[in-house]
Amino acid sequence: MTKSEVIIAIERLKKAFQKLKEATIKAKDDLDRDGVIQRFEFTTELLWKTLKIVLEYQSIDASQGPKYVVKQAFKFGYIPDDEIILDILNDRNQTSHIYEEKTAEEIYTRISKIYVSKIEEIIKHLESKV
């Protein structure tokens, strides 16, 4: 893993996040909400995979799944909070495996009211560390 690979991974995450943020601002109906959820899924995947790349660049064990990677990233100071990312991962898993209108609406609300601002904080924190 090289520094340029880390920078590229962070830039990809930032682009995905910007699309998620824009989608939450523009969402007006159920179709838009579903688009936000789809972008949330993609951004969440890039978030934990970017953390994995950063850890590997620093020669820190990131060999297990997303939750382990998040715990390691927190342990080594690359993210300011692991619990919110674990919540994000749990919601991402729900959106991928079970689709119910009520669940989708609840997760959409968390995305727009909590997760977007938290992901932005996490990205800024991560950039300051690499």
C-alpha cells in the first residue's frame, strides 16, 4: 500500500460522500429517498474500505471484516468515534438485506439527520491523520 493509494481512496470516499450529501438535500419523494439509501450503502462500503487501506498503509492489522476495521481505526486514532460507524454499518446491512417501508424511512431519517454530518466529520478527521 502506498501513500498515493491512500490519497486516492480518501478522494473516492469524499466524492461518494458529496453525492450522498447532495442527494439528501434534494430528496423530495420515495424515489429520491431510495436513491439516498443507495448512495448511503455505497458511501458506507467506501468508508470502511478506506479505513482498511489507511490501516494497511500503516502496517496495522485490518485482516478481518468491517467492524474489526472500524475498531482498529478507532484504537489507532484514525476516527474520532467508532460507535457511530458501527451504527452506520448496521443500518447499511439492514438496507441491503431487508426492505420494509418503515425501516427505509427510519434509516433515511438517520442518514439525513445524523449520518451525513458524522461521515463528514469522520472524513475530515481521517484526512488530518494521513
